[in-house]
Amino acid sequence: MYKFDEYKRINILYEYYINNDSEYFSEFIYDLITELAIFNIEKIVEYLASEDPKKKQRALKLAIVDKPYFTIDDIADFIKIENSIKNNFNENGEIQIAKSKLTSREKEIWRCKCGNSNNVDAQRCNCGLDRMGFYEGETTSDTAIDILHGNIDLIQRTLIKK
Ligand SMILES: [Zn+2]
């Protein structure tokens, strides 16, 4: 009975968090998920593959929730999540070569989701998005992968005897 309740609880919290229109309410649910150290790899991988960028972004934050404890099996799970992140987050607009009309010199640009062209060196578009499609302050795919690597490293250092 408790097991069933636990599964149901995870599902309800995850669904509320991922599908809510209110940023404020979602943050509130996220705090609760963090507090309860809820981590369900199947659901995280499912949400990471969402078509909706907002849901995908929220799923990244689920991937970095601290588990109550680590086991050796977590390594495989973290690698699975990392691969899923890499598959589902691509560079926002590929690098293109643009020819300046005035000088006819070529320059490299990246085209943002908003339609703007940016210099290849520009970290962020005028609209606020970076090349991966994240706003400043958001959990990025790189940040999430760094945290997963840190977890794997910790498990290898503490749980795997040399
Ligand atoms: Zn833009």
C-alpha cells in the first residue's frame, strides 16, 4: 500500500510541476520535490524528450534533484539521463556564413530562435536567449550535465573500492 502511494505521489507532483502554467506554482512544487528528494529516472527521460521547450527546461531541473543516497546502479541512470539531455538539447541555430552586402566579406553568424542573426562570438542574443536556447539564470543543459558528472564522480570515489 505504501509503495503504491509513493508511486502515485511521485506522479502527481511531477505532473503538476511539468504541466503547470504558473511559474510561481511550479517553483513551489519544485521546492517540494527537492525537499522530498524525489527522483524517477523513467519520468525524467520521458519529460526531457518533450516537444514543449518549457517542459524540457523543467525536466532538466528534475534531473539535478539530489537523491537521498547514491548506489552504484545510479551511475548507469545518470549516464542515461546525460545521453537524453544531449539528444534533446541542440545548439540554437547552427552557425551560418553570411556575406556582408557592403564589404562582401564573409562572417560567421548564429541564428537565434527569435529570428535574429548574431555574431558568432556573441554569447547571448538581444532577446535574451543563448545559443542553446536558455535565458540567463535558467538551469542549462551544460549545468545539468556537470552536476550529473559530479554525482558519478562522487559515487566512483566513495562506493567503488579500488
Ligand atoms: Zn533571439
